[in-house]
Amino acid sequence: MTGPLPRPDKPLAHLAPVPSKEPSVTTTHRRAATGGLAALTIGGLVLGVTTAPAATGAPGAEPAPLLAPYWTALDLTGDQQVTTDDLAVVAAALGATSADAVWDDVAPADTDGDGTITVTDLAAVSQRIVYDDGPFELVEASVLDMQAAMNAGTTTSVAITQEYLDRIEAYDTTLVDTGAGGRPLHSIISTSDVALEAAARADAVRATDGMTSLLLGVPVAVKDNYDTKDMPTTGGCGCWDENRTTTDATMVEGLRADGAVILAKASLDEFAFGFASEFSSFQDAGTSTLVASPYVTSRTAGGSSGGTGAAVAANLAGLGLGTDTGGSIRVPSSYNQLVGVRPTVGLASRDGIVPLALSQDTGGPMARSVLDAAVALDAVAGVDAADPVTSRQEGEVPASYTQYLDEGALDGTRIGYVPSMLGSNAATLRLWAQTRATLESLGATVVEVTPPTTWSPVLPNGFASVLSEGSGSTNEFKHDLDAYVATHLAPQVEARTLQGIVDSGRYVPSRRSTYVSRDAVTEEAYQAWAGPEGSHTKVLAEGKVLVTAMLDDADLDALVYPSANPYGTIGTNLRLSPNTGLPAVTVPVGQAVATDGTVTGGGVNLELLGRDFDEGPLLGLAYALEQATQARTSPALYGPLG
């Protein structure tokens, strides 16, 4: 096999920002952002960021002229610079108004002049941080860690982007795990040869306008079923190696509009079919490669967004985008100890994403923290005429999902669970018991829910009928792929039908029978399944009604259940979100240990499911749980370079 595309190594000169004026208002291409980072602890806000710009001088010295007034105007602690101590003051005063006794101490932080200390003010103060206690460390750096270090002039987007490229070069195709069955990650299919140029542009924006977005200069890996005009979009299939689209997917446009650097295309299960993440892109005909988990490299990274999962977990990118039809964000998030968001179908446009089954397809972020996932979701949500289903979100999208991130978000909530969804895996049950205790300690009431066993002719077995409904990929793939080919596929690509893919000989060999059987699906069969009166269409509509009623009847804020066992899927659980269209957020809660009798070190995530367009409240619940457990670990084999 020929392996992945060559990776660039063309560092540009670092562009040190020169803060000369107030930053512009933080915005996205679709909405004005609040800049909010509600109730963030300092540890969560700047974890790992320990930087030292030369301009700070010796301890106790007057700030250098470069730092004033931009870096000093919001000082609340009297040391003539903005530091994490000032952030702690602002975070503790969130919600304070001019009528409160603390106001005199925090009034300078009311940057928007609305008379209340809000998440907008916290974000504004975070832009002015100057560190004085060590170098910036990329590994496990959050979006805000990166922003703070870049704002302080300690590092640049060019430097961060180059380090991620260096890490991809050093780690992705290298066997670093010499134990039995160890494999290289193979998480990246291609890297962008213009990523460093994009990073330089982001640095230039920061130098003149300040931090215009929480994604400004942050390198992102996107699953290789998202169109990108500067890299091929293969769908994981060698038959599409030449697919260079002239446009970006709408969600990619959102990232770029917020100043993110599109770093690389991540590996995936070919055409997003399965959970193994086996792909044939840029390989000899008849060969394929599996993506490995950075925690246990003899195991798959899950799928179909396995490359995104492995890359983000191993710190080969700042964050990532995946897609989910039947579990393809949530499985690799669980296998790789990540936060994954499967949004409501209609929150983010699918235009420019190679489809699997549009009745259930949706794209979403995968990140090392809830905060990063919320920031990414801000950038990609929005109405798009090219995907009419997004019209459903009108009036349902907040100014920023970060406004929900509150450590106290679980207090007073009711969280439901269905006992049969817990399964029998020892690690999962142990971690569920621990997590349930944590939820209750944080003020949540955990409620056992008995789902309906009957419902309607469409769902004769009630809740069980919702969980048992199959994926649309069987009857929809041919129809939906043909539509993508007609509107997006580059003209030079020869394999333009399922039969053409088979004839090319360049695909994962085990998929031949799948492509042949999907090609046999007629338009009549498609309409009977996914048409306006199709059987699948009715199940999804009534499934949403049934599960929403379950939430309403028990007065629940969310349902909770395991996304997966350690390196093992829970198929029926994964079906709940796609078979209702309702949003789900999956968050790590711990790892298997030897006494569990399963795969030691394998991660377990719990999934929180809510009502239509409840992404914000779900992220709040996930954030509170994440902050209490701090369950994610960094893969030991993929530490700092050098």
C-alpha cells in the first residue's frame, strides 16, 4: 500500500501579535457570540497553560509598554497585569450586579457595560491573560488554553499548527506501542498544505483585531467525508482519491469563518458504514488499513469517525468533526475518552458531507472537553438553504452554547435511566454506580424509568420498537449518494455509482457485497422506506413523540445510559438518538480496570439525551459531570514530542 498523502513541512515565520487596540466583538458567521464561559473554574479554563512572554520582565517589574493598556486595563488584583487570579475573581462574581456589595471590586470587568458580570465579561478578561510561570504545553491544551497563550504572545497559531503537524508526522504512522498486537494510529488520511498559511492569517487578525473568535487560529481535523476545497474528500475510499471539490462543506465553512485552521482530514470507516474505521484511501487496490485507539493500539478506535477520535485523543489536532448516523460520533468518543455531540437533526447543515442515510445523518464535534465541544458547536450550527431540514432550528439556537457551562448545572435536575439499557458489562456497571452517586451528590435526582411497552401500529412494542429500528444506510445509501455525486463530486472522479465503485477495485475488500446489495435497492424500495409516507419515516417521527413523552411524563431533564462498553458497542443504546432525531452528548466517566475482566484501560462514556434542540442544557449537564469526575486521561504513549 502506498499509505497516506505526504505531509507538509513548510513552517512560516512566527507572527507575534502586537495588541494595539481593543478586540472586535466576538462573532460567528451566523450569530453574535456571547463569548460565554459560564462558571468555569480556573483549572478548567487554563489547564496546562503556563507561559512567559518576555515582555512581562522580572517579578515585580513594571509591565512593558507593549502590555499597556491592552493587557493591564482589566487588572482586578493590583499586579498591573491580567492573570488567572483575575479570572478567578470574575468567575466567582458571575451574576453579580451593580447592586451587589462585590460590585466595586469587579466593576472594571463589566466590559459590555450591562451592569452584570456575565460569561461575556469572563471571556473578555481571558483575552488579556499574561502568564509568567513557564512554557505553553500543547498536549491536552483546550481551546481556551490556546487562546490565552496566543493572546499573551507566548505562542502563535503558526507555532501551534506546526507542532500538530510535527506530532502527526512523528506519531500517526509510527508503531509506538511495541506490545502484543500494537498498531500505528493511522488516524489521518491527508494534511493541508495551506494550513500554515491559514494559521499566519489568523495570527495577523489577532495582531490587529484581538481574539475575534474562540476558534481563531485553532487547528481542527475533520472527518474525510466533509468536503474541503484544499484537500481531497475520499470518504475513506481509494476510488475517490481524486475528489477535489471546489467548495467546503457548510460546517467547514463555519469553522473557517470563525478563524479555525483546517489542519487535516481524518480517517473513517469507508463511506461511514461501520464501527471499525477501516479505509482504503491512497492505498493499492485490494488493500485497506484499520485505525487504532491511542489507549490500546491493538484495538480499533471505533467508527465510523474513528480517525477523528484517535487524532483528537492523541493530541494530533485541537478538536475534530465527525458524523453520526447510528453511533459514529459516540462510539469513537467512548473508545477514545472524548466528548462527542450528536446534534438534533437540523441543527447543522449536512450539505457537502458524503451521506450515508440522510434520515439520520448529522455532523458534530468531538473534543477533549465539553468546553471545546460547545465552542465548536457554536461555529457549525446554522440555517442553510442547501439543507432544508435546518429551517427547523429557527428560534431554537442560543447566542452561544458556552452560556450553559455551569458546574452547578445538575443541581435540581431529574435524570432518568432505563435499567435494561445499562447492560451487564462489569466495568460499565461499576462506573455507572459511581457516576450515579456523583450525579446525586451534585444535586440531581436519578429516576428509574419504565418505558411504554405498547404505543401504536407504527411502534407496536413501544420503546423497544424505537430501539430496534434499523439504520437507514440499507435503503438510503444509493439514493443519497447519487444526490451527492450529482452536486458535489469532482468531475475527474470516475467511480460515480455503486457499480462504478465495485468496478474500480479500489475499496475495502470486505465491502464488496455491501455495495452490490445496496446498488440493488430500487427507487420504489427507497420511497417505501424513507419517503414522506415511508415506514422508517413514520418510526422516526413517532419515536421522537414517544421518547419526548417519556421525558415529559417523568419531568426529566435528560435520559442517561452508556454509549458503549470498553471497546464494545451497545447497539440498541446507540439507536435511541438517531431513531428519534433527538440530541445526545456523550462524556467520559472512567476506564476499565483489571478486576473488571474486560479490556483494561478501555474507556466508558455515558450519554445524555434530551428534547429537540436541547444541546445547550445537555452540554451544561455534561460539563457539570465532567468537572466533578475529571475522568478523561491522556494516552501515555503520545505525550509531548522530545
